[in-house]
Amino acid sequence: MKGYVWGKVGEKAQIPIVNDRERQTYYGALNCVSGRFHITPSKKGDSQETIHFIKYLQKEYPGIKLKLFWNGASYHDSEDIRNFLSEENKGLERKDWKVECIQFAPYAPEQNPTEDIWRCGKKFIRECWHLCKSFAKETVQIRLPKAEKDRLDLYCEKVGRTQTDLIREFIRSLPV
């Protein structure tokens, strides 16, 4: 960054730059069978928060084996995570593991469907920031009866659009 200011000759002027935005971290997982996306706010992205999120998923899907596909974040392969997974899967053959974690290829966000969800969320915030009091405090959740969900899925497939695109289009069409 370059600019000009008034000051004494020969003295370096310092201009403090304040970043008023709060950092927000979220953990997310897409259930590839049901299409349900789980998202939880977190203090930060680290091993302990990752373990907390895995435990949350285990509570959401009790008795179900979890296969987690994830990116190459350093804490995904930390000693804490390896110890947690070893304890969870202790004494079980690999085919019976309660939690299995599979890493996507390095630098391959196109393999990860969650990246599209994050991208859409960020785009929505950039375009509609004035509608959001705080992304951390508000979420929109729509519950549909199975017949309506199936009908929406068929329509999306037929027209080649996502549910998110259709909902956004509907919202934009509302009179203000």
C-alpha cells in the first residue's frame, strides 16, 4: 500500500490499520446420502475443535459408521486426532471402524463438495451483508415434508439448478 501524508521531514509516519471484523470459524460436513449439511461455529480450527466436531457428528448419527473426507489442514493429521481415532476404533478391524478419515488429494478443492457450500455462503454474505445481523448468530433452515423435498430435488435435476440458486432467486423476487 502506498500513499502520502503530512509529517516531519525525515521521520517515518505510522498509520495504524485496524481490522474491526471478527474472525469466524465453522466446521461443516455434508451427508452425501441425505444432502443435509451440518455446520457448527467454533473458536478456531485445531485438533481439539476437530475432535469436538467429530463427537457432534457421532451424536447426530448414533451407531452409524462415519467416513469423513477432508482437506489437508495440518490439524487433521495431528497426534491428537490420530490418538482420538485410535481410541474410537480400538480393537476393531478396519472394515468395522466407527470413524474413518480419508484425505482429499492435496490442493484439490474440486473434490470437496463442502467447498461449494462455503463458496455459496461467502458469496451470499458479500452480496447480502446488509440483510445479516451476524452470520454467526443467524442461519436459515428450511424443513420440508419428504414429498416436497423429493419434488424440489426432481425439479432441480430437471432444470439443472441447485436448491440454493432457486431459493436465492425466490428471495430476490420478493417485493420490498
